Amino acid sequence: MVDDLEQNAPGRRSMRGLRAGFAVAACGVVMAPIVMAPIVMGAIVAVPAYARPEPAGRTVAAAAARPVPAAGRMVTVAPERPIEKAWPKAVHKVPRRLPGGGLARPVTMLGAGRLLLTSENRHERANALYVRQLRSGRTVKLADIPLPKGTTLFPSGFTVGHGKIAWWTARGRTADIWAVPEKGGKARRVASAPLPPPSRSGHITGLAVTRKGFAWSAGDWGVFTVPAAGGRPRSVTGTKGLHLMRWPWAGSPGPFDPIKAPYQSIKNVETGETRADPASGTAVACGVSRCIARAGDSPAGRVLGRDGRPQGAVNVAGMRPQPLLRDRFAVAQHPDRALIHDLRSKTSVVIKGINTRVGDRTAAGDDFVRFTRADGAYLIVDLASVR
């Protein structure tokens, strides 16, 4: 999702588009695309964690949970723990080069422990898919990526589901949706559709593999689907202005809103169920079942269920507007470190030794967050492995 946001932002005819990076996740992780837009949007907020600055080099991992003020009362947020100790099976170093020498770009997960990468022979022009076993480092080629003559927007929006890998490209004003079996093989074009004009809503976002086929958002035109066998895309009734977040949920604002968190209001496009913003417009991050709301200028945010019920507190310092990854993870970025907050376990992990320059955002998908280490290698956080 974060890469979708990075790659599909308006105004640029390249795979990345604007760096709408969230974060991530933000994902951006992200994604914007981690995403990074939302995900991963906006400038880094260099606000120290837990309401007051920590001396340089001090580790707060062992510190007890610290109360901070929020809306006139004291709430408690989780202490920070080094990611290597909190989630040792989730953090991995991945080289920037494939065994054959090509430039590698992590794009999503093929389930826990399996990272999907693209190979690039030119900047941001993916030409093949690879899978890397994160524990062993074994890397295997899955498929070549076709680039038809006249391609103007290069492979983007990689997603996985129901045994398939999907992505999209564009030729002028036509978007092409591609798929290949997760185990590898020959890629096929499953659909072609009009490409919406450049706008704040992006081009193709939220691409998903569903039980019946494929789905995506096209700018402000709404959600479209096509059967697994391919064919003519169909517009989903009642989705104009909505943006696919996680099938079958779509919502607004879209992933490129410069101020508001994306997906504050959502709709299940299969059942018609709607879920409103429980934070009354102060949301920083939203998922399917919960949102994080900022309480004024306090670094303590409220976690609210979509029904408005309180679910705890979380530190929002350094957190930009973003979607919640896997409906539970949010990313914050500071000048010297990044944090991932797990709303389910009420754990906050710290990632250090990464490149935190303004021009080097994190990227995120729903199942992973990608950072660039100070030594140039990737640091991958496999969110699917966090229990």
C-alpha cells in the first residue's frame, strides 16, 4: 500500500510518482506511495517521544511505561523496546543487490518469512519477480515482468492473495492489470481499463486479489473489479469518490490527502456496511476496526474502536497521517530513530541505525515495513510474523 502511494502520486509519469511517504506504512511499510503517503504523509515531525526529549544515545527500552497528559488527564502509553529484543523473528537485513547483480526492491510479503522483490535493470523499472526466504537468505526467480511497447508508468502496486501476485502498468491513458501464480510462471494481462487523469487521488490504488478476481480504485472514479479469468472491468455501484483500502473495504479521504488521515470513513463494498470516523475528525491513523486520534498538541493519542469505544493510548509524536497496517500497526519517524506501535499488544518497538534523511522515507505494505539502513542495505520488518 505504501509503495502504491509512493508510485502513484499525481504529476509524474514514473513508477514512483511523488514521495508521499508515510511511513509506515507507511508501509507508510509505506506506504504513500509506505504509502510515504498517508502511510505511509507529510514532513517528519521531529517531536521527542513521551512528552519530553531524551538525552542523545539514551535507551528508553527499559523504562517503565510513562504517563503523559491528554485532554486534561493522565494516560499511560507503552514503553519503547528495541525491535531486536521485542520481535527478533520479524527484523531482517536484506542486500540491495540480487545474487545475479540486479538492483533489488522489496515490494510485499508472500506470507510470513517470504519477501517478494523486484529486479530493476534501470531506475524504478522492474523486469522480474523474486522471492527471498528471510531466514536463510535463499532467493529464487519467480517470473519475468512484461513491459509492453509504449509503457509510460512502470510496474507498481504489487499485491498478493489467493495464490496470485498482481500489479499494474500503464500505456498512455490505459492501465493494464497483470497477474502471475504465486509459485511463478508466465505473467498475463488480466484487464485493461481507462487510466484516470493525474490528481491528488492518484492513478490506480488499493489493487487487491480477491476470491473472485481482482479489484482496484481508479482516482476518484471509485472501485472496479474484474473476474479471475480476466475481461472487461466493472464499476462497483455506490463507490464513486471512495478508495480501496483493504478488500472489501473502501473509504475516504483517499491516500493522498495532505492533511487528513486516509480512510476515516469506510464502506464494505460487498455488504454495504459503513463505519464512521470515531475520532470526529482528529484521526491520525485508521484501520478497519479502529483509529488513532490526536488529543490536541499532546503526544498521547487515543485508540478508539470504530464504535467509539476506548481501546487505550499510544504515543503519536512523529506519526504522520496513515492507514493502520494489518489493522494494528502504526509507524512514527524521528530524526534518530523510527518506532512501530502495535495497538493489539500495546507494544512500541524502536528501530535505530536507519537512514532518516527527509528524502529517504520508509515504505510499507500491509504485511511489512521497509527501511534503509545506514550501511545502505534494507531493513525489513515482517509484520506478518508478529503474533
